[in-house]
Amino acid sequence: MTATEDRAPAKRRQAGRVAGAVAAVAAVAAVAVFAMPRLLGAVPSGPLTGFLLAITVILAVCHLLGTLCVALRQPPVVGEIIGGLVLGPGVLGAFAPGVREELFPPDVLSAVGATAQLGLIVFMFLMGRELRSAGGAGIRTRGVGLVVLGGGSLPFLGGVCVAWWGQSLLAGDGGTTLTRLVFFGLALSVTALPVLARLQEDLSLAGTPLGSLTLAAAALGDGLTWLVLILVVALGSGGQLENVLVVAATALVLLVVSLAFLRPLFARLVRRLEARALGRRLLSPLLITVALAYAATTQVIGLHPAIGAFLGGMVLAGDSPALRRFDEQAHEFSTIVLLPLFFASIGMVAPIGLPGGSLAHWLLLAAVLAVAALGKVLGAGGGARLAGLPASEALRAGLLMNCRGVTELVVIGIGWQYGLINGYGVTVLVVMTLVTTALTGPAMRWVAKTGR
């Protein structure tokens, strides 16, 4: 019996398990979406009941699809994003509008959206903490700089060009032409640090030179992304140059004061709290309070609260058993409960759907996919090659940097909120996010299998 024949039964068993998982997901999702509202129709309800029912349906659908993606060797975030889209107007609203209106009335959508913002704040706070720990000394190396430069500039320039060509189809009603173009280019240059870290674990690359290089590059790239996004949001929301200068100057003062003065003070406070049993009890509340305070501060000065939470995470960066325990607990709760609500809130508010019958819409979608994927792979891979990596390692670095995932969804949500893209622009960027994230793992396995 040949090796291929030996693998055939295993492949059939795996296909059977996947088919069973698909059937189970379809059955449970159908019950959650269609049957549950009807079963509870005779029960007296109020705002709290509707809110809890909506969260139940969102979490059930998102996590079932996430589990299915894991069975297909994909990051669970892909399924969770799809779950949010399924519950939105483009799918559930198109095929069962009555069910969607019953499940997600305006007051429930508003409550889910507020809770989703809390999830976004917690996630961005953890991202800020992870940014500094992921970078370390390696963030100063020439190789990381070249990967960031190539992997950021090439898709950014390509995205600006594509957005200029299709601005009549993509532009929202906010900002200026310049801010809309810069935002779209920025959206195509993102690499998702959390998804990349999870993917490296699945591919046994965590801690390897290639893994450390790409993780540090993603960390530095994310930091630059949020700095540029601050300016874009300020320009897009303020409009007038004097307003932009005030917001930018306030943000700069907050950044300098936070990193130069508050960060050392918080570091000493954290060490003192960790040294006492009662202090350790207060550590987690302190971290969450700082995250919320920074989010509120940036919201007041005219920036998105996610940017403040990210800065708060950088201020409270550090490594200790107590901090690692907090990160694990907060990350688990946010990924299980809060982030799926954020994905769903985007899908349920933004008019995401198929591009329609227009050839121009489909051509623009194809152009965005090509520019995003090729720009990131060629740019980051070219930077790695210039840094001295062999051609095969440079290709793998480019492929790893092509995953976008959660971070991209955050950027898309901010652009949609400030009117920098319209509903079709959201659709294009979400599809690009799903495709590039889903292809990263299979592409890496194919390169490893072929020995390229």
C-alpha cells in the first residue's frame, strides 16, 4: 500500500468530521437565529431580555463558525467575522428581514454597539501592552525596519492609487479627499499582530528567528499605523487646519507626558502593588481603570477611544507573573465575549453585502485584493531579502505579514464611523481582510511542503 493510499482514509475521516461540523453549525445557528425568537415570543420581554437574547445569538453563531474554521485549519477570527456578517443586513436582513428586526431592534443594536466599544477598548489596551513586549531590542534592527518599510509602503501606495481610481465608489461622506485616500492606503498596509502571533504558534514558528522578525515588524507597523491614524482622524473630523493642529498638539502632549512621566510612575506603582497581597487584588482594577480613562481622554480631545486605550496599554507595559495573569484573563474574556460583539456590530450596522451586478464594483474588489496581497508579500518579502534573508525565508516573511484579522476590523470600524469609507468600501475591506487572513496559513503550509 502506498503512502497516498495510507493517507486516503485519514482524509476521508477528516472530511467527514468537517461535514459533521458544518451540519452541526447550520443546525444550531438555525435554532439560534430563527427558533429562539419565536420560542420566546410569548414570554414578556423588555430591553434587558432583548439585549441578552441578541448577545446569546451573536455569541452562538460567531463561535460556532469560529470552531468550524479551526476544523478547517483557519484562525477562529475568520469564522467570528463571518458570523457578524451573517447576522447583518447583507445576509440575515436580506433573507429573513422580519427575524432580524425581531432579534435586533434599534435599542438592542445601540446596547450591543456600546458593549462592543468596551470590547474594542479592552482589546486595544492589550494590544498596546503586547506591542512593547513583542518588539523588545529586536525592534531596532535593520531587518525589522526594512520589513516594515517594504511591507507598509508598497500596499499603502497601491491602496492610495486604487482608492483614487475608485473614489466615486468608495468615498464616504466624511473627511477630505486626502484623508480618505490616506485612510484606504493605511487599511491595506495593516498586519494583525494578535492573529500573526496565534498563526506562528500553529505553524511552530514562535520564538524562531523568522517568527521574531515578523512579530517585531508587525508590532512596529501597528504602532506607526495608529500614529498615522491619529492624524487622519483629526483631519477627517476637524476639517479646519487650526482644529487639526490643536488635536494633534494635544495628542502629542498626551503621548510625551504618558511615556516620559506617567509610565515610570505607573511602573513603580505596579511593582509596589505586586509586592503585597492586597495590592495584587487591586492590580486588575487599576489596569482596567487606566484603559478606560485613556479611552475617555482621547474621546474628549477628538480622537477615537481605541487610540487612547492603545496608548494606555503602552503606558502600563511590563512583564511579571501578575501582569501575565491579567493579560490571559482579559484576553480570554475579550475574545470569548466582547470581540465577537464588535465584529457583529460592524456587520449589523454597515451595509455589507455583495458588490452587485456592476462590473466596476467587481473590478475594484479584485484590484484591492491583488494590491493588498501582492503589495504586502512583495514589499515585506523584498525588505526581508534586502536584510539578508534567503529567498525562501523572505517569501515566508512576506506571507506571514499578509494576515490582517482583528486589527484590520478595528481600522475599518474607525473609518466607517468617521465617514472615510461608505458601505461598499466596508464590504471591500472586510472581504480583503477575510481572504488575506484565510490564505496566510495554507500559503505557508504550501511553501513548507514544496520546499520553496
